[in-house]
Amino acid sequence: MPDFAQCAVELRRKGMTKMLLWQEYHEQYQEQAYAYTQFCEPFTRWFKSQKRSMRQLHVAGDKLFIDYCGPRLQVVNPDTGEVREAEVFVATLGASNYTYVEAFPSQGKPYWLEAHANAFEHFGGVPQLLVPDNLRSAVSKANRYEPRLNDSYQKLANHYQTAVMPARPYKPKDKAKAENAVLLVERWIIMRLRHQTFHTFKELNLAIRELMDDLNQREMKQYGASRKALFDKLDKPALKPLPKQRYLYTETKRAKVGPDYHIEYRRHYYSVPHQLVGHHVELEASNRLVQIYHQSNSPSTHVAKGNVETALNQSTCRVIINIKSGRLDACSTGAPISAQPHEKSSISC
């Protein structure tokens, strides 16, 4: 009897057919081989007997399924005791089930977009299609046939030259792969970390990364191979290459400097030179840095408060993004390096 699990893996390759698999099988076993019909019928019965998530054959490098876990982990400020809930982002490739996991302070748009960029860099490439759930950071108007994407999410997709097809509302089969991956992450990662105390998102994500690697190296019984092995064999060669520059989401805001020479952004206060009290300034902010301009100059640059521990620590945030001049200037050396593309979205003050 042919190895149907291996047949299912091979059928995930782009262009592979049952006829070609049967021909290879027939060449190997010759007179002892089953006829084509006798080969297909038991394979179809076996395939239907597998779990629902396995009954869809996903082409290598085609789809990335994206969702968040329900249970949350906690990050505790060691100085104040403040507890922050961590949203756990999960992205899994359709053909190999290779899974990327990362914790963020919220499901907000900046973190949502950063999670995608991080996942693509971890995979070393970009899939043909993104399949997210209908959360606000992805979809501005849900529709069964023509959902409307958020502009920023569409721009991210354009930058990485991929497409987005949100799961249809009330169609669980559309996101069965994502739901199964989320369930696995909840059991394999979140439940194992629930009693540990983390003081920064960096600490939490280091612990997640270790368990994520273990999960991807674990053998899947129905395939006789690990997610990592299938990823290297199927998805990795089929992914589209990464663009030369990483996508960077940036918001802009106009604000008036108060008498204490500070301006407010996302409930945090950033200082400027005292000479600017009473003047209007332009603020440009990413998830990592906040820059404040006055008359095309850059009087003040700050690490974004409350966001930096998501992906970077203080020692790594040593660059100033000079968006106006289109350059990146390294604080430590002053040597210019190439700037990254970014998107601006206006916010009313």
C-alpha cells in the first residue's frame, strides 16, 4: 500500500498531480503496483478520514493564515507593579504548518503591521496570499464577498507584493488552519508560560521563541515530519523574496507646544526645546521612534514610550530617523545609512 501521508505532502507542491504520483509509484513497484483507480480510491478514503484542517490541500508558499490567541499572558512592571496584557500573534503557513508566534501590547494597527513584517523576515520570504480574521486592524468593513481593507494594511500588502483575502464571516472552514494553529499555541506555549513572571515584552518573546522553535521541530504524526522539515522542503523554496527595505508604518500629527515645553502623543509626553513654547510642531511617529519637527528642522527625537519593549531594547534604538531629509543617521557614529520606506497617516489634533 502506498504511503498516503507522503502522498499528501507531495500534493502540496505546486503542479503536482495524483497521476504523476501514481506513475512514480508504478515505476518503483511495477507489476506489484496498484492500478491508477485502485491507487486513487483508497487515498481518497484515507484523506477524508483525516482531521478537518488536513483535508484542504494547500499549495506550497501560497497562504499565510493569521489570528490572535484568546488567552493572554501578562507583563508586569517591576517598579510600579502595573500589569499589561499581552496579545499573542500567530501566523501559520498552509502547506507546512510552520508557525510564527510573537507577543505585543495590543492588536492595534502599528503592532499588527509590525507583526507581519517580523513574520516575513522570520520566514525569509513572503507568501502569495494573507488570510487574516476580520479584526479592525485588517478590515475596515467586513463583507462576505468584497471586504474593505484598511489603507495601511493594503499598503503593507502592496509593499511586500502580496494579496489579502480575509476569512469570510461565519465560514469557519476559511480559517480552520489558523484556529488549529492558535489552539496548538495556546496549549504548547501559553499554558507553559502562564505561571512565569515577565517584566518586559522582550523577556516574554524570548521565552515564546524557545517554545515556538520546539513546536516547529516536533514531529507531526500524520506527516512523519516536523513543521520545520516541511517548511524547508515545501514553503521556503516557494516563498517570494523579501523587498530590499522593510515596511515602516508612520503616523503624523500637528500639535501645539505647552508651557511646560512638552507635547502629548498617545497619552505620553515628549519634550522639545523651551524656545518652542506656544509654537506648532509636526510630529512623526513609528512604533519605535518619535520625531518632532519645527520649520523643517528636527529639534527633538525620542524613543517611543510604551512601545520600545515590544521589539527592541534601549541599546538597539540608537538611530534617528530623519524623514524630512530621507536619511537615517546613526547617533553613535554620525554615519548615514539608507532610509526605510514609510507610510504617513494624518491624525487630527
